[in-house]
Amino acid sequence: MAARLHPAPDQHREIVDLRRLSARDLEPLLEEECHAWRNELEWDFEKSADLVRRFVGMSALTGSALVEDGRVAGYMYYVLEEDKGLIGDLYVRHELRTVERENLLIASALDAMIDCPSVTRIESQLMMLHHDAARPAPRADYLSVFERNFMRIDLKRAVLGKGNPRRPMYVEKWSDHYHDAAAQLIATAYAGHIDSRINDQYRSPGGARRFLHNIVQYPGCGVFYRPASLVAFEGVSGTLCGISLASLVTPETGHVTQICVSPSVRGTGIGHELLRQSLSTLREMGCTSASLTVTAANEDAVALYERVGFETIRRFSAFAWEGF
């Protein structure tokens, strides 16, 4: 059992710097969080939790814990990337979960990051926070909120059929030498798109390159799965025109981390075919389900995923603070 912490005299609740805690102090909370991700989203959170344990053990994780009556009730960590801050995770024990407690942790992250002169934007997508359009949030004057859908498909029952793209194209497995072309594709595909307001890495090839590096190298969206990660090329010019990247979030559950096509081939069925082939490969390799996330306002994408067989099982919020 984690050691009992000691709040300040006559104070049963306080925000504590994560660097004051040990991995042992967080262990009961991390165990509950792992259980929640697996139970609610069919997602193995252990690799992410292991990173938290490791960096907390090194006193190297920036963030805060909410301590009540000597026990850790919740925690949050954040990272800084050049001129941007990112709240990487936030979790409050189920029995104590309230908007007030979650906002205490969000506010502590915002206060710390806004104090950094180089930070001009802060983002976060926290799937364990329930979406509510009327939910109060810290620093609301600088905040934009976007509704996102977490969608799931039962691959045991899905009828994936055979695609029929209305444009000559061919598909290859992902290779790292496609990295730069894929980054350029993402920046082009999301120009002026609502998702570029949620994730500013979509706004430039350099940002998209960092986004792809994170998907391939780190476990935040599962373990990158090359056999189901595909690139599409226009049949005549040979230009890369679409990508569908996938990961494994459990040995039996896939996750589509990114799917997009160039504006020149939208509406031709190439995106549908990429998704179909990624899902078919995941099923062939033993996955029984797959998931993806999509911005609710992106109605065309939501409609495509629903036609394929995805259903929305959770709504969550994407937050972006700017202009502070």
C-alpha cells in the first residue's frame, strides 16, 4: 500500500508537485486508471502507466497530484514542446470524480505553463473526462472546446467487403521512407480543417513530421502496427495521396491513429479503401475490434465510419487555450 502523505495542517485537500511523490504513492491510482481504460475503451494503458511510474520515480515528470486526507485522489502531467504546452493525462479516482477536482488539476497545469514565457498555446484531449458543452473550465476566456467521438467497430461481425475506388490507385505498406511525404500530405489535407484548430501540428509539414514520429515511436496511441499501416498512391502520377496508420492498443484491439487523403482525391473512395484494408489486416492478425477518434463536427468522416460499421461509444472534449 502506498505510504500515507501528509497535507498541510488543517488542510484536507492540496495540490502537490508530482516531483514530491514516489511511484509507490501513485500506484493505486495508476492501477485503477489502467482498469478503467481496459474496461471502458478496450485499451491497455499499462505501457503509458509504466512511463509515468518511471519518470515519477526519477522526479522528472512535470505535473501535479490532488491529495485528500493523505491519499492521492488524482494526478495530471504536462509536457512542453517549443512554444506549446500539452496536458498529457489527467485522472481522478472514480469515487471522487467531480468537475471541481478535475478543474483543480487542469488549473494547476495551466498556471504552470502560462508562466513559461515561450508558451503561446496549450492543448489537451482527455478521454477520461466526460464531454459536456456546458462544463466550466479554467481560463475559459482563452479556451476553445471541440467535441470528439471515440468510435468502435466489432471486427467479428463487420462486413468489410471489397472496395471500389473511383480513381486509379495502388496501396503499399507503411515504410519510414514515406515519412516526409506523409507529413506534407497531412499538412495539405488539414489546411483550414477544424482538426488543425485542435492539433496545431497539422498546420505545417514540420509539425506533422513530429506528429508522425510520436505515433510511430511512443505508446500514447498504442504500439504502432506496420502491417495494417498503409499508404495510397495515385495510379497515373504515382503521387502519395492517402495514409491509414494503425496501432495495437491490446493484442486483440486495433486503433486507427490517422487516416487522411489529399484534397484532389476526396470523394473517390480511396479513404474508404485504405480504412477497409487496414481493418481487414487487423482482423486477419487476430483483432476482434478496432477504434478511432474523430471530431464530431467532421460529419462526412463520421458518416463514413458509421457506414463501415463504427459506433460512437464515448464523447470527450478537445481543449485549446490561446491568447493568454
